[in-house]
Amino acid sequence: MKKHKEKIILFSVGAAGYGLLEILWRGFTHWSMLTAGGICFLFFAKVAEKLKNTGIIIKGIIGSLFITAIELIFGIIFNIILKKNVWDYSKLPLNLGGQICVLYSAIWVIISIIFIPLAGSLSRKIRNSQ
């Protein structure tokens, strides 16, 4: 039960945090992005735990690759299959079907560098409080 509580809290923080970031950045969000944010924050906590001795830049790149993969999967589901038009990167250079692009992958490195340590710290605090 303790592990479930930790995962629920981490997922919720990631969902709320990403939703807020997106609202600040674009002015709106979609519920699917809350789910993506929660999944990514859970992953960030695992990266922080499993790769303690890895440099922050490498962690940032790993985080970016994961976020980009989630973005591609969610883009295929919500933008292409379900036609929800949550985002469209087709006007940006070096994009793949308008779903992912190099510019946002670079932004995800920065986001990962900031939030992987935060997710790790929160995860440890939750575990230590139980």
C-alpha cells in the first residue's frame, strides 16, 4: 500500500504540475496532458532513484527521450487517431508528423534537469514519512 500511495502522489504532482506549466505556456491544456505529465513525473522519480551517480545532463537527455516518446504515443492516439488536435508542431522545423520536434525535445531536456531532482526528492520524502 505504501508504494501505491507514493505512486499516486507522484503521479498527481506530475499531472497538476505539467497542466499548470502548459496553461502558463499556451494558455490551455487537455486532460491527456495531465496523464502524460503524471507518467513522466513517475519516470523522473525512477531516474533519480536508479541513476543517482549519473550526471544531470545525461539524466536530462534520458528524461527528454522519455517525454518525447510519450509525446509521440499520445500524439498518435489523441491527435491522429482521435483527432482531438491537442497540439501541432507541423510548422516547426525538424518535426515528425507534427507530433514531436527537435525544439521541444531540447526544452524537455531543461524540464527534465529541473524536475528529475525534484521528483527524486519528493519520492524520498514520501517514503521516509511512511
